[in-house]
Amino acid sequence: MQFPAMLYKPGSMLEWDGEMFDYVIVNDEEEAEIALSDGWSVGKPDPLDHDGDGKKGGSRPRKPKADAE
């Protein structure tokens, strides 16, 4: 990642493809690491990526329907 860098998360500061996002500018790797751990994303956040790992869904697999009841 080159610095300074802009990171994003859902919010109200700017509109991007019809969705609203906040942004923060980080100046070094330490600031980026803190912001990323607080839920900021390098690119447009995916609303289905609930844990910020770049994949849809959460970090735990879903329970099979038989176990969920």
C-alpha cells in the first residue's frame, strides 16, 4: 500500500455507486493497520463481508439447518 492512502467504510461522507461511505486518510503502515482492524477497507466495502476478511459472510460457518433448531 502506498501512503498516504484513503480507506473506506459505510457512512455518510461521500456517495459511491449510489451508496454512502466515510473515509479516512492514513499516512503510514501503523495507521493503516489500526484503521483496518477497526473495520476500514482499502477499496469499496462489500456489504455482505460481515467480518472484513474480503469474503462474503462471517468468520464462522453456518450451522446446518438440523443443528440450528
